[in-house]
Amino acid sequence: QAAKSARTVVIAGVPDGLLHDDVMTDILMIHFQMSKNNGGDVEEVLYPTTKKGVAYVTFEDQEVVESVLKKDEHRLEDKRLSRYYPLKVTRYCENVSAFVIYLVVLPL
């Protein structure tokens, strides 16, 4: 089983403050389990996080991460939401803050 970080994606664009956090967590879990979204078995959804509108989704298999990342557009749709919300899905990186600092301090 791959390390948890390798099985995790970062979700940005989660609508904030519209629904209870646990309801939004359920909606995200359902979205990323659906085959039409290239999803699979979800181990954990971490929402809310310290960053507004950001969630972390950990899958049981690393292969699911690859297929989710290949999908062109993720649209969060649910009858409890008044409209759909486009989501930005990126690979989780433990060193993301160090990477950002590196780019800011040492521009290419």
C-alpha cells in the first residue's frame, strides 16, 4: 500500500459556508467515488482544513489518484447545492510550502 501522501489529492474551490461541514464532506466523498468522475474507493475526506475552500481526499489505491488527475474538469454537483462548482484537483505534496518559498525566493 502506497504512502498516504501518494494516495491523496488536494481539492480547491470547495464552496465554503453553504452547507454544514459534514454534509460537504459527504458530497465530496460521493463525487470522488463515482466512476463518471474517474473516482474509486475513498479512504478519507479531510474537510474543513486550515485553508478556506480546500479539502484533502485520500483514496485506497494510488491508481485512482492518477485517473482522477486525468479528468479534465471536476464539477461538484448535488441537489443540495444551488449550482455546480468547478473544482481544481492537484496532487498532494508534503513539501508544497517549501516549493512555493523556493519559487518566490529563487525565481527561475
